[in-house]
Amino acid sequence: MSPRTLKAIGLVYSAAHVFFWCLLAAIVAIALFSIPRISEARAVAERERLREISAENRFFCEKWGLRASTHEHLICTMDLNEIRSRAEKRLTDNDQF
């Protein structure tokens, strides 16, 4: 190989080396800024999920004639939560295979 070709290969290698180090630094910076927001987003999603479940429970129990804030409505809600819990457990058990 000629010295000119070797010099060109060296320049390409150096440029690629600098590029990948800059890319790594950018990824690390993005990760550091994103980590606190991830836990925040999870908390918001969990609150929304609980609100949806509560609304579903209220809808189904009232559909069957159980007025809100009564003992029967509370028992109905507890039963629905138990059904959901069992269904989620079955899904996670099936995912293990």
C-alpha cells in the first residue's frame, strides 16, 4: 500500500474513533437525563391504571344495581380486584414458559 492510502485509512480510523466516542457520550448524557423521568412516568402510568380500574369497578358494580358507598358495592369491588389479581397471576405464570 502506498503511504497516501495508509494516511487516508488512518484519517478514516481516527474520524470513526472520535465519532463513536462522541456517540457514546451522547448516549450516556441522554440516559442520565432520562432516568429520573422514567420513574416519574411509571408513577403517572400506575396512577392512571388505578383510576381506570376504579372506574371499571364502579361501572360494573353499579351495572348490577349496587349503589356506590354501600357495603355491597365495596364487596363487589373487592371481588373484582380478586378476579383481576388471579387473571394477572395466570398471565404471568403462562409467560414463564
